Amino acid sequence: MQAKPVHTTPSHIPPPIRPPPPVHPPPFLPATVPRAISISVPDTRVTVPVQPSIELDDSITAFWDYQFLFVSQRSETTQPITLRILDGVIPADFPSGTYYLTGPGLFADDHGSTVHPLDGHGYLRAFTFDNVTKKVKYMAKYIKTEAQVEEHDPKTNTWRFTHRGPFSVLKGGRKVGNTKVMKNVANTSVLRWGEKLLCLWEGGDPYEIESGTLDTIGRYNMMDSCDLEGHDENHGVDVWEVAAGILKPMLYGVFKMPPRRLLSHYKVDSSRSRLLTVSCNAEDMLLPRSIFIFSEYDSNFNLVQKKEFRIPDHLMIHDWAFTETHYIVFANRIKLDVLGSMGAVCGISPMISALTVNPSKSTSPIYLLPRFPHKIKGKERDWRKPVEAPSQLWLMHVGNAFEVKHAHGNSEIQILASACSYQWFNFRKLFGYNWQNQKLDPSIMNVKGENELLPHLIQVSIKLDSDYNCQECNVKTMQKWKKSSDFPAINPEFSGKKNKYLYAATTLGSRKTLPSFPFDTVLKLDLMSDSVQTWSVGSRRFIGEPIFVPKGDEEDDGYLLVVEYAVSMQRCYLVILDPKRIGAANALVSRLEIPRHLNFPLGFHGFWAAS
């Protein structure tokens, strides 16, 4: 008998309170709604007699809940703060280490401008666990990027945005002729490798951070180590190489773009103790060809391998996958938007308006790029010919990929990921940001229609013969869970290996106005039994990306960390869950409270670093 989904809520129910208004009101507030309403909405998790005449419409409450999920935080910590435990205890076997979480921290300046969440200055949070004292200490600081130093006055703690960022248009300041576009905010992901703590962004070098203080050391140049003396031998100079030669000086000299972009998503090959990264050329965003350089580093951050691939297609890659034998790139296909380009150059629309999705193919090309060609027994499969997945999807994030060997040399590659439709994905409207009125519209992330439009979990299966030629490829949604989901995660010790369990952030869909996003539930999928269990954070509370902390040999032997955003109370909590008990009433192990004055906005990606 298959296990039915079990939905549980935390045992701790806080008393109803009315939090004081924030020192700095959140951005994106509509002029037609009074600001005071954001602090007078009761916590609906608490049963309180309310007169119908003063009950608020859910659409109004939902709007404000969404705005406070992206509230700016200007405060930083100077010393570690010991967090108070509200529920449970820190387990005796919880390993010592630090959970790092990065994301945007600031969305509004002091001169009338707001920016898209993807352009918000990077704000690094660190939760350090001490196995001896059973205490958790918290620190948070802004990453002192070049843009942050220019736009922030530490003496007055005021901000003036001068860089537009790729996704935003500034209200104040110069629009026409403002070429400060590529604003490296180091806000997308964080990594600790080879004694280096790095914060990454999609458009340039990562920034190195001092792990003990979270002070910024400076840009860490990983691009030079990716340079190749020669290029892949199977290409020749063509018209696009000539175009690239013209674009490079303009992008670098005028728009201050680095010559190469490091993708913010990296992979860790636990079997080899290797860090895998991908970089691409800046001009690739404007040309119908893509150059990817894959680099592999040992545990001491020494470069041990790098390989270049030129793909004859116009792609926008955010995440990717790897197996024992291949790097895997899903072809998120894009094209130039001529009208959008004109507005972007003139400064009246975001620079990202120059690009749009390209849904001209009904299939999804997947490129299988040989990681170790010498280990494929000399077989010469043409990697330039992609595998065509029989459905059109835009890949969001990869949970895992692995290869299964079969008889007679055949094999099968499986990829677990989240994806959405080309019809839904829109560069200009991610997170519901409206650059024209500089507000957030939650309806963009909660469109009506089939769930397949929105981010959801998929399983891709590619069957290969002994020469690595594709025999069959299929894509299926997770049959037991079709609701909007993202941030797929696994036990990192099983990265690149066959895994049984997949975790993700999802929603129960019970909120009428916010049925799909933000997420309010942690999902655990058993891929062998096709069963699903959930743990829900409760009403008017949301969660971010779940992170697995391993502690034993079994795949689900460890703990899950996830941040809870209690927007109705303007509070944040760090939650510890037992993966083995997801779906049971006692899944919650502990909940720790972040001080009110350090309440922070939704983060993007995190990393667990064992001590």
C-alpha cells in the first residue's frame, strides 16, 4: 500500500502579536494602500474571534505578505549572536559546521528607486552550529562588492542606486546614457571550498569572504584559470567569431561587463572530492552560439581539468548537471528582442528586455558533453547533436543526475530537476517585478491554469546504446506531486550517484490568492516507492530552499535546514527537520528565532560546510 501524503504543522503556535512597523518600510508599496495595514493584519494561524466587518480580504493580505517577503534589511551584525531556541532542542548528534545562505538584502534606496530582487545587493547569512555547546550563532553582513561600496554610505547608512542592474530601471538618477548595467551583487549562491568562502553571481567573478567575520576580502579571479590556449579542434572561424570580436570591446568598455561570466551554480563530485564550475563568454548572450568552459578543482582548489565546448545555439543557462561521464546542458533557448533592445539601450526598459525566450522548437535539446572522453573507449559520438526531449520545458534547477549501466554496454542517464514552460517564463517579470511601477505583483507567480506552466518537478530519462547514442528520451512529471515546486535538493554525498530521496520546496495550494508561490511546504519524494510526504510551515508563513546536512551512511540519515519566513509577524526562524520523519507529527526537531531587528528577506541558495 502506498503511503498517502501527510501534512503536518508545527506544534509551536506563537501568541498573536502586532509587530512594530519596520524602521525602513519595504519597497514596492502601492500608493493606494495605507502602509499601516501591513502591521495590523492578525496571524491567521491563531484562532481569534474577529468581527466579519473588520476581516481583511485575502487578496489584500496576500499582497502585503508578498511584499514583506522581500523587505529590505539594512542592519548587519558586528559580533555573532546566539539564537534562542523556541521549539525542541539541538540534537546531540547534529554535526558542527556552518549553514551559509545568500540572497538579495536591499531593494530600495533613499532616492526613490527600487530594483528587481535579482539586482538586490548580496546579503550573506551564517548559522554556526557548535556540537559541544549545542548553541547556534548567527551573523549577517553585506558583501562589499564594488557596486555596494559605491552605492552605500557607511557613515549615514544611506543608499543611492547608480547601477541599473540587468533587470531594473532606476527612478532617480540618469537613465539615458547610464551604462552601469552589470552590477555584480554576489547574491545568488555561496560556496565553501578549499578553505575559501565565495559568494557567486551570474555575471562575473565571485567575491571571497572571511569566514570568521563575514568581512569581504575582494573579488576572487576564477576566470583566468579557465582560459584555454587553444579552442576545441572541431570548429572554424565564422561570421559569429567576427561579430564576437566586435562585441567584446563594446560590452567590456561601455557596459563594464567582464569578458567571461561564471555561472552561479556549481556542482560537487563527492566521489572524487571535486568542485565543478561552468563559465561562458559575455558576448554569448547576444550571439547564436554558446561557448562553455567546464573546470574541475581538487579539494585544495587546484585546477585539475578544464574543457571547452562550442554549441551552435543561442542559450541562457542557469543550472546544469553532471554524471560520471558527462556534463549535461539543457538548451534554454533565447533570441534577441529588437524592440526590447532599443528600449534597453535608451534606458527606458531593463537591459534584460533585449532578450526573450525562443519557443520555436517543440522539443527540448539536451547536450551530453563528454567529461572524460578517454574513458568512453574511443567512441566518437558527435556531442554537437543534442538529445531531443519530447516536450518543451525551461530548466530551472537540477536536484541530481546519475548514470545506470545496463547489459551489453547500454546505459541510462536520469536527471531530477525543476522546470517550467516557455509560455510562463518571462525575463522581465520574474518574481512579479513590474519595472514600470517598481512594485511586486504576486499574481505573476500564481497564474491560473495548469500547474505544468509553473516550476514543477520532472524526471528526464535518456537511454543510450554502447556508443552513447540516444535510443530513447522521455520526460515525466512526478506523478505523486504535480503542485508548483522548486529548489530540488538531495543528500550531497549522493551527488552524481543514484539516489532514492528528493527534497524540494513546494506549496499545499491552500492559499486562494497565493496557491503556487511563495512556498510553504517541504516535500520528500521516495523515488523507489513513488510515495510522498510533506511538512508544512503553516498559514501566512513561507519557506526558502531546503538544505540537507548528512550525518551517517544512510541516504536520509541527517537533518534538513530551512528558513521560515513568518511575514505576518515580520520574523524569521531557522528550522531543523528530521528527514526520516517528514510526514509525521514529530518531524520538527528545533526552531530557532532570529532577532526581530535582523529579520531578513527571502534568500536564494545556501551551502552546508562541516567543521
